[in-house]
Amino acid sequence: MTHILLFFEKKSMRSMVLKNLVANRDRNKMTAIIYSLGLGFIIFLNLAQRSQVQIMGLHMMKFHAGYFE
């Protein structure tokens, strides 16, 4: 993957990046997990907020007789 993403770099730079990724594998995993959890939490909050706004809109329509069940 480093050859594809870093095709424009010198071979020594690709080698250094690869060694760095291998040496810090555990830290990289933890960082990826934390990033994924944070992103998932933000998406959850966004969906919950959209749902709440939609529910309030339907409630207001029902309250003002704009929506009949």
C-alpha cells in the first residue's frame, strides 16, 4: 500500500514510513479505534438530532390540526 500511496517519494522514504508503521502498530490501532468511536458518536448525535427535529415537526403539525391520524 505504501508503494501505491507514496509512489512519488524516494525508496528510502517509503522504507522509513513502512518501518514506522510496523513499529507503531499498537498505537496506530488505538488511534484508529478512538477515531472510529468519536466519528460514530458524532454520527449518532446527528441522527438523534434529526429524528428529534422530525418528531417535533410532526407533533406541531398534529397540535395545529395540520396532520390527521
